[in-house]
Amino acid sequence: MQPYFYSFSEFIAMGKHGVFVWSCWAITVGMMLAFVFYSRRQRQALIKQLAIQQARQAQRTTKTPTPVTKNTH
């Protein structure tokens, strides 16, 4: 069994297809990283939004309701 590439520079060049191959790799890895960072940011925003919503709900339940009176004027 013989190696397809005899040197690292041949591996990088990929038989004159290196620019296409490595740019595809870079785009794929970049998009995957962007998706991970976007998902983490969305998760943090959701957690913050839920905390705010829970705080509002807790405030509503702890407030004493004021009695409704009718004006008879």
C-alpha cells in the first residue's frame, strides 16, 4: 500500500484541488461554529426572558388585590 501524498505540501495542495477542498472545510467548520454560538446566545436570551417572566408572575401573586368600589355620583 503506497501513500497517496508523499509530503505535507502535496497533502495541502490535494492534486491542485486544495483551494476548493480547504475552502469547503473552512466554510463548513465556520458555519458549524456560528450555529453553536447562535444557539448558545438564543438559549441565554430564553433563560433571561423566562426569569423576567417568572419574576413578574411572582410579583402579581404577592400583591394584595385592592377592593373595587363603585362611584355612585
